[in-house]
Amino acid sequence: MKIMISAYQYLFEIENTLRSIVKEQMQQAWGPNWENISPLINKRPRRTFHSLHFHDLIAWYRVYPPLDSIFPQKLLTDMVSIIPIRNKIAHCRFLSSSEYKKLESVYYSFFNFLGNNSLDNYDKTANFVLTKDRPKG
């Protein structure tokens, strides 16, 4: 049970930090009404920003400027690889040891990357911190 609690915390922090970075970067680039006025290169998503699923959110980092240059391709690929793990957590299914280790690895890679790379307004994601052992740069 403790593994599932920890897995949820990892997922929660990743997903909400991704969402916070999108919001901050898009507001910085396009202003407070960015959802309505930003000149996005693809058609608008069918969902509102706040209702995007994890896999939709990751896709934003591949196609929408200024997000498309934030993360390296490998990290985005690793994020995609945890979508099935995210789905198991969301549907209250237990993770295998290897799934948990994969999620944990992506979590630490994600926050190590953010800790070692400057993003404007990144500090505003700190309100999502649940675990005490988040990597320090």
C-alpha cells in the first residue's frame, strides 16, 4: 500500500508541475488570455487546458511553442512510457515492482532536469511538492 501512496505522489507532482509550467510559460509568452489568443501551430485541443489528460499534456511539449524546446526528447519519451503506469494508478490497480521503479526513475529524472535547468517562474510549481525527498539539482 505504501508503494501506491508514493506512486500517486510521484505522479501527482509530475503531472501538476507539467501543468504549472505550461500555464506559466504560455502566460509569459502570450499573456493572461493565452488559452484564447495564442497563435498555436496546431488546431486547438478538444478539451480545455484544465481538463487535459496526462498524455495530452505531454503532447503539448512536443508541438506548442514556447513549450517545444523545454525538455529533451528522451525525457519526453520517458514521460510517454509512464502513461500505462499512470492509468493503473488512476484506476486503483497495483503496480509491479518494475513499474514502480520506472515511475520513480522518471520522477527523479524529471526533477533533476528541472533542478539543473533554469525555467522562468519554475518556483511557482513548488506548491505541488508532497514528498520530502525531492532531488536537489
